[in-house]
Amino acid sequence: MFSTTTKQQSDPGLRDRFHQRSLEHQRPLSTVTMAFTVVAFLCFVGARNLVAGPAAPLAYRLACALVLALLVLAIPHAKSTWTFGAIGVAYSLVMVGGLALNIQGVEQPLLWALPAVVVVPICAAPLWLTPTHYFVGSALFYAAALGLLFGAPHPHDIDVVVWMWIAAIGMPTSAVFHFGFYGFRRNHFLLESQLAQLAATDPLTGLQNRRSFVKQAERRLETMTPDARVSAIFLDIDNFKSLNDRFGHAVGDRALYEIAQALMEEASAEDSVSRIGGEEFAVLLHDGLSGALDLAERLRGAIAAIARPDGFMTASFGVAEHRGGENIMVLLDRADEALLRAKHSGRNRVCAERALPADALRLLADGVSGEASAEGLAENATTARHRWDDYYLTSHFQPLYSLSHQKQVGFEALLRGEQDDGSLVPPMVLFAPKPSSDEGALDRVSHAVHLGNARRLLPADAWLFLNILPATFVAAGYADQLAAIVRKVGLEPERVILEILESHGGSVDDMSQAAALYREHGFLIAVDDFGAGQSNLDRLLRIRPDIVKLDGELIRATSPCSEQPILPKLVSLLHQAGMLVVVEGVETTEELILAVESNVDFAQGYLLGRPAAEIAPPESVQQRIDDAFDVIAQGRAHQHAVFESEVEPYRVGLRLAADALQRGVPPADAFASLAAFGRSISCFILDDSGRQVGPEVPGPAWTKDGASLQPVANPRDARWDHRPYFRNAVLLPGVPVTSNPYLSLASGRPCIAVTLAIQLGDGRAVVGVELDWSVAGLPWPAGD
């Protein structure tokens, strides 16, 4: 405590900081107090007008009040202590001048002036920021006031009383008020500074703590100029836990203190050095990556010279340079990733951040002009490769076909790793999570690699589907960076579809906001693997992608009862939401036929083309898609004929039942023949509002097995005029209509309804029969 206070008192800038802080605190108090004095002066002017005798012109006295008010209004705009003091001095002198004008012509001027001369300095004393301001302002005030008071002769006893009030009461009281308040403010400031320093300092090493470091770094990044360069160094003491465990925490604490001193000695005064926590330290410096690497090497050497009982200390370092638009935490994360690589590659070394996508792009661009360096880029006749760890990154492209146009419309870029001999790195190795890996860096570099290869290989009118992790998608500034890379390779963002992968790393709200930024550049947005993992409709409806890629399993999914595919309904739902649909995983001709029949927009899969480094000719695939259309056209007619033949007996039976009802035959007898048909669940009559009239007549397919639907199993409790089979019958009175299959609330099974609108008694009625359509193999109508 003592050492900290002593350091504060010896700080040459402490006095100026204290006065500036006092200025911030004093502005509101001074503004209110001096504004009140203006009001008091106006009351003084009003009182003078009530006294007989020759007076100074009222305009002069009001002008003094106006000047005083303007000085009050200037207080909030005073930025320096000297400006604030000058306003105070001017205010006191104008006050004396106004006082002189007000007492002009009165019989006893001393009675008017003396109270103000005594009270004003006392009230003003706490408002002076510094002793200098106090002495200058008070001296000028008393000089002007005493000249006013003793300008006319007074009896000796009056002079004694005046001096007693001013010299014995006013001056000492104002001095006590000023210095007492000044001392209180100073002690408060010292305590506040001490607490702030304690809150911002690591008590063991004396360095900044993590919170203070991050706060100061954020201010630096916010105020840095566009051409400024800032880098971060993250370091971790090697095997520090063993030092504590074997030799005790006192030895470990001493080592941390010595390391902190070494960091302070090597770093410049402008660098921020912090103990982040435990044995981790961070340095923020105003220099690029090269300068930061040099400093990290010096720090590594300085730490290696610090002894420990069993040898010498060592540390591992990670270095990263700030990128435009990122915050301090992202910068530290990248430095931390480099630190992890340093530790996993043997400790006691310095590792830099991985290459930026822009660096990969530069290498690709150099490769086009024949200037590529062997360290960063290897190129053959058709593809570009980027060095990554002990292998190369390259691109394979898988085609997507428009089923309606029967042609290639896009290609999904897929990342591959290649060894020096051209053999592929297994995906489990390429994408295996590693403690020292940066998945985001691999994602960003892959974009540059894919874009460089797409420029060479893709047809000019084709889309490029570019996979992107959610964490990369929402990264600050990446939309601008990616757009710049796309244009630099000679493409346009409108040709690139960003395919958000099924992965952690971004909230739906963040992805929705980021999608708007990418769309401003012209990118299209796709969501991958809908129907798997975290995919859900809420995610789609909030991100609003242009294209939805359905997980391959959905093409093989069927309803549990009828074994009918659910793909057509799902595609219809997505189309109604304004999204185009891609089906992935098309591997058989039957799946291709189902995709065409389901009105899918685009298809992708091994049947249409495998991922490859070269673009395969599309002719054979186009013929395969055309054949699928022919199969569907032929099958649709056959399906329709089989369906019609299956339901026609029920239509005939329904007409006969309707005729019997119109002749007055009871429903049980009228429906007896129809209800005996094998697929009949029940026959029913609905009134004009869609409510059931009387009990239904059960058929052979009627069952009580649907116990789980018991609360809604009674059709007489509901209205059915919203159902298509009711509406369509009303639109075509006298004509039996057949519905598409639907899930019946009464039976819990897929059903078909055959209905007929007739005139029954005095009103309209809809009579119908519900058929069990849950048996596998039954024909379904060709389309909705």
C-alpha cells in the first residue's frame, strides 16, 4: 500500500490527471452554483430598483447579468483546467462590476456591498480547481472589491468593521473551504487511482491483468489508423506445473516474477504486457508479423536465461497479426492456436499464425503467371495446390444438375489433401480434429484454393457451391474479404453459392444477420444437409437461404404405414417457403426417378457424377435424366389407370347410395351395399356446414385399434367443411370426387375419401365413403 501511494505521489503526471478529473467532477456543481448566483444577482437588480436615488442604467446592470449567464453556459464546454479557471476569474470580476453598478446612487453603499464581498469568495472557494486559480481569482476579486468599498471616506470604526469581516472572517473561511475541499478531492482521486490500479494489475508480477489488457487493447484497435499494424504474442511457460509440484509455489511465484521482469525489459514502453492467467502471458505491440516474431524470439531467449532448480525456464510462443475488422479476442484466439502448435511441436519455440486466405490467393495468382514459390504453391497443368502441414490442399468438383433443364448448372467444391506423389490423404486424416488445428483457418484457405481452381476449370455459366463453416460465415469482416477474393480471381459473387455446413459455431441470429451482408455482395446462400443434425425449419425460415440441400437419407425416407416417399411433400413445403431444392446422394436410377417425380430442382450424387479434379462431359448424364422423365411419363398414365380402376366401384356404389337417400331410404339401408366393399372404413353424411348427420355406417375396414387417437376418434364432434373432399364435392354437385390420400383423424391411417354433393330434403348435403389406403402397394394418384 505504501509503495503504491509513494509511486502515485512521485508520478509527474499525477497532478495534471487529478486536475483534469476534478474538472469532470466540478462542471455540474459549478454550473448549478453559478447559475444560482445569476438568479441572486437579478434579485439584487430588482431590489435596487425599489430604492430611491439616482441609479445606473438598468440596461447596463442587465448586461452584466447576461454576461454572467453566458459564462455559466461556457462551463460545460471548458476542456482544460486553465479555460475553466479563466471563466471563474472573468465571472468574479463581472460580478464585482455588476455590484458597483447596482450600489451606485444609494445612501449606504457599504450595507449593499459588504455582504456580497464577504459571501462570494467563501461560496466560490470550493469551485476553484487549483490553488493557483484560487489565489489569482480571489486576489483580483478582493482588489476590485476593496477599491469599490474604500473609494469613498468612512469613519474609522466602519473601516475596522469592514476589515474585520473581510480579513478576519471572509478570507480565512474561503481559504479553509478551498484547501479543505481541494484536499478531499485529491484524497478521493488518489484512492480511486489506487483502486483502479489494483483492479488492473496482477498482484504477483505487477503486469496488467487480463481484464485491463483486453480493455486497453480494444481501445487501441478502435483508434488505430487503417495503415497501422498491430500484432499479438501469446506465450505459455513450459512445464510450469512440475515446477510448482516439485519445488513449491514460492519457487513458481518467483519464476513468474522474473519472467514478467524479462518481458518488461524486452518490450517497449508502447507495448502492452499482461499476465493473462496462470503461466500464460500476452504482449500487444504496434508492429507487423515480422517484428512480432523478432520480439518473440528475443523474449524466448531472455526466458531461457532464467534459472530454475532443475535447469532453465523455457516458453512456447504463438504470434498473430491483426486483420481488419476483427476484435482483440479473435486476434488472441489465432495467437493461441499458433501457441498450441508450438507446444505440440516440441515446446521452447515460436510459431506464427497460419497463412491468410489472401496469402493463398496471392500464391495462386503467382502460379498463373509462373512466379509461384515452391514453399507455398505447387501447380500442374489443370489444378493449383496449397501447402498445408506435410501435404497439399487441392480441389475436387462434383456436378449438380438441373433436372428440368437436364444439364450441369453448378459444381460443389470439395477439399482434398494430396501427398507429394499425388496420392490422396484419407478424409479421416485431413479433417481429423487436432489440439493444435484451426478449423476456421483451414476453411478460409480452402476457399482461396477452390476459387483459384474454379476460375480455371468451371464453365463460364456454372455456379460454384462453396462450403463454409458457420463460425467462418459469421466472422466479422469475412463477407468483404471473401467478395474481394472472388473478384480478384476473376469471378463474380453472383456465381458463388455459399453452402453453410451442418456444424457448431454460429447462432441462428448471427447467421441470419451475416446472410444479409453476403447478399449485399451478390452471393447466394444455401443450407447443407437439411434433415440431419441441428437442421430444422426454424433455422431455414430465419436464415432464408436461396437453396436448401436435402440430406441424402430423405430421398429414401417413407411414411411408416403406406411406405410412400415423403420427398414430394417436403419439396412442396420448401417451394412454398420460396426456396429451391437440391437432393444429394442420388445413387440409383430409382432415386433419380423419384427426384424428378417430386419436382426437385437440382440433383447431386454418384449416379450423376463423382467428385474429381477434372470436369467430366455431361452428355451421358443428360440422357439418363431424360430417360427418367420418360419413365415417369409412362408410369404416370399407368398409375392413373390403376388408381381409377381401384376407386371406380366405390364411385358407382356412392351414386346408388345417394339415389336411395334422396328417395327417403334410411342411411343404414342406403349405405348397406357400399359399406360392404372391402376397403370401406365408414359411410357418412355431412350437412351444409360440414357436420356429420347421424351415425356413420361402418364397413369391413373399420376398427377400434386407433386408441391413441381416442380424443378425436368421434367424427360427429367436428366440422369437415375445410377438407378438400368436402370443398371439391360442393364445387362439382352431382359428380363423385376422389381425394388424395390423407391421414385420417378418426382412424389414424392413410385414407381416401369419395364424396358426392346432393340435394337432401330442404338443404344440401355431402355423402361419402372413407377408404383404407394404408396397405402397401396400393396405387396413389399421379400428383397433387
